[in-house]
Amino acid sequence: MMAKLITASQFSDPDAAYVALVEARRHLSEAEAAALDTRLALILANHIGDIEVLKEAIALAKTK
Amino acid sequence: MNAPTDRKIVHRYAYRRSPDQDARGVVRRPVVVVGAGPVGLAASIDLALRGVAVVLIDDADRIGEGSRGICWSKRTLEICDRLGVGEKLVAQGVTWKLGKVFHGDDLVFAFDLLPEDGHKMPAFINLQQYVVEKALVDRADELDLVDLRWKNRLIAVEPHNAHVLLTIDTPDGPYKLEADWLIAADGARSSTRDLLGLEFSGVTFEDKFLIADIRMAADLPTERRFWFDPPFHAGQSALMHRQPDNIWRIDLQLGPDADAMEEQKPERVSARLRRMLGERPFELEWISVYRFNCRRLDRFLHGRVVFVGDAAHQVSPFGARGANSGIQDAENLAWKLAAVLKGEAGESLIGTYDTERIQAADENIAHSTRSTDFIAPHSAAERALRNAVLGLAPTADFARRMINSGRLSIATVYESPLSTPDESPFGGSARLGAPLPDCRIRNGDGSETYVLENIGDGFTLLTFKNGAPPQAAPEGVCRLRIGDDLIDPDGLLARRLDATPGAAYLLRPDLHLCARWRSFDRGKIAAARDRAKGRALGKI
């Protein structure tokens, strides 16, 4: 099966994307940040709307 | 940096009584520069080369050890080359372009800073700040127009409409001096700033860092190495960088709760370094524990007092944006101040120093803040995100691109009222508002040279041959014809500038590109020259 997940950088300014993510969790506890991440995962998964991509992303996130 | 430093003396200079101290009245000088660090020296030399007499005062009588700034960027070296010390610095420094980032024991990211081939100056050199200062002092001593006064300490500043009245203390007691313009290059703890009651706005970061310069004969590659959470310094970051003469810069994050006095004890530093370096023998050269700030003055121009370098703005050291941006401040100011003092431009031109260099300072502060957020997360939740990026980096390109161990200093592309907007699109690596990219090129006789070496002190028009009879450039603009005066045999310069036959490029005296056209139009060139001298600003 062809990989559909894009792992090449897509942001023209990757630092700005990191800043957006880090500022979203500034002053949050670890539990609050985890809850935020979970909601983010659901929102972005739906935006992608492709079960194959979602499964590939889960597999990548699980590799250690 | 707010740590006590026990600095050895590298060079000592004698205090000399100036005739100004014995004058009947108060002597008026066109420019007084406070602070003979790299920025004050660069400003003084640049002004002198432009025909302006400068009094440069410093409260010390020495250049001290303690490497402090060690990374000098290509743009800084190009400026130093114009000032007459660039080749000397490159010869003394360690040229590098490779960086490696580790997470734990694993290499997660490597970068090559070399932007383009065929530049005279390398992407970066590492060289102790005191060596740079020595080269600049030697250069200043060659220039009759630089009057360098050691052991002259500014103790009072009184701004007036058309001048600044200074009181300067010396071993012979205080004297007064008037300056048409005062340049404050007196560093992070600027006394000029304090005397005028000006304050910084910005943030101070809580994390403390240890800098140790060590002497060690190690056969390690010449590259910047950065570790997140290394086995030898768990939970923190570490940086290792080569300097000349077997000196290495080690920078270790200590966290917010570290005891600065305790951490500077040599036995404690040595123990930390042994965990990093193993059995390799080393000697400690210099130790400093610091916290850093990302902040600036609201304005750099206060009447006839102009702030440059750390006196105007401060950043974290990650990215080498401190001294490099300061030297670029100096160069931005020097040609403008010289033009105003010679009556070639109105005073509003100095106002564009403020806008252009505040743009640069804000870029530097933003980059530096982002790097700091990545290197020293504020909380467990932020650390989890940072570590997730590092964990994904070996397998995912997007994560590698987010790793931030310092984004290294490059020149600012000015969004400036001095630039004439492009009439037609241009590609290539040149940018309107940025310094002209350098390029290896040939003299008319076929010998090799670089384009930046051929550009004079004033405005320069670079034109590309198109077979039409040559037209004279407007007054005050030096014309350099590619195809006649200089040869671009492989078309490399043409590609960098996206030049078509007949194209014309106007450079400011600081080599920033301020206008370009597909064809030669004398009227438009004259208008762009006037605009770059601030002629259009009077209406603001």
C-alpha cells in the first residue's frame, strides 16, 4: 500500500507553527495540555477526513 | 549577562590627556561614541572612513579576556571587510558551516549554513570577541579621524535641541564636551541609557546557563554541536563550539533554580565538564553564569542620542544575534549620519535608522524568543511538546524542521521607506532592502575578484550590458558596468540578481539594494537616490 501520510514539512515557517502549539499550552498543567491535545487530534483528524492517513499517523505516533 | 567575571587583561591602553580638557571653552565635536566594544569601534571606523571626525570614549583602559561573543556572521564579516579588518578576522578565526543536533545520544538533525557558493566571506567564523576588538582598535588607531580616549567615563548627559552636552570623568578629573550627535554603544548596562532614564521593555528568562571556555587539545570536528537532554547533563541542554587556539565554548543549561555563585566554582564546573568530556584533559579559561533577556528600547533615537547594539536591544545568545546585529546597527547609522553631517541629506534620514533597526531588533528578538522557548520549556506541558518534536524528528521531516537550537543570524531585509518598490518582478537570491549577495566575478583583465570588493563608499549603480551606448549615472552615483568594468563569465551574478540585459541595480552606501529596474532610466535612478537619502520623508 502506498503511504498517503505527508511527513515532509508543509509550513513555510515551521517555527511559527511550533510557537502556535507551544503558546496554546502555556500555563496549562500536563493534564490540561493532554486534554487539549486530545481535542486537537480529533479536530485535525476530522479535517483530514481520510481513515488511511489517520491510521498511518497513529502508527507513526506510536513508533518510539 | 549579569554574572561577575574575573577577566584577565589581554591588551592595556594608556590614558592620554586630550587638548579638549585644557580648552578655554567647551569644545564641540560632530560625533562622540560611548563604548569601545565591537559596535562602538565599528561605528567610529565607518564614520571616519566617510570623512567624519569621531571621539570614541571608553571607561576602561583595556581589552579583557572572556571570549563573550564568538560567532561572527557573513554579513558582519562583509562589513568588517569594508572597514579593513575582514580578511584579518577570517585568517584568525575558525571557519565553520556545519551544525549537529543530538537528542540524548542520537543525532537527530544536521545543517549546513553555506548559503551559496562564490561568496568572499564564509557563513560564520568563531573568534573570541577580544581578538575582534583588538583588530578594530588597531584599525581605529590607523585613522586620524578616530580619537580614541581610554579611561574616559560618561557621567552626565544633557540633551539640547541641536547638540548634547556631556560630562566625562578621567583620571585628571571631569571635563565637558559638546557633541552634535552622541552614539551610545555602551552595552547591556549602558550608562547613557541610565543617565537619560530610559528603560527596556521585554522579558527576562528564568533559566540560568553556564558558559565555560576551556583549553583542550581535542581532535573533534569543526562543527556546532547541540544536545537536548544529553546523558552527561540529564534534562538540560548543552552546546559545544570550537574557537581558535584549542579553545572550546561549552554552554550548559542549568535550569531556573541554579545558584549562580555556587555554579561558578571551578571545581564544580570541572566536575560537570568531566561528565561531558570524559578523560580528556582541559584547562578552564573563562566561566560565566548568566540569565538572558529579550528586550529593547521603545525607540533607538532620542533627539541627538542614538542607541546601538546591546545598549539598544538584547537577545539570548542562541543564534549569534547580539554582536552581529550591533555591528549591523553601526553600519546602518554610519552612512546616514555622515550624509546628514555633510549636508547631503536631511535629519529625517536618521529617523530611518530607528525604523530599519527596530525591524531588525524585533526579528532578532522573535527568533531568539522562539529558540529559548524550544531550548528551555516553561513547564512540563511545554516540555512534553518539545520532546514529542525531538522524538518524531528521526522519522519525520516536518519535526526536524521545528527543532530550534538557535536560528543563526542573517541580515535583515528592510521594509523601508528608503526603498523604491519594484516596477516589475525580480527573482534570484537578491532581495529589495537586503544586502547585495556577494559573487565571485572577474576584473576586466581576467583576474578574480568579488563583486562586494568593487563597491565604493557612496551610492552605486550596477548595470548589465545590453549593447546600447552607455549613459552617465546621476550625480553622486558611481556606476559599475557588468560586462565592461567587471566580467561575469558564467552569468552567476546575473542569476543572483535575475538580471536581464540593460537591468540596473541601485545600492545604498551600506550595500543594501534600494531600487532596481529592467532598463536604465536616469530620471528614475535620480529619484530613487533621493528617496534613499530620505528626501521623501520630510512630509511625515
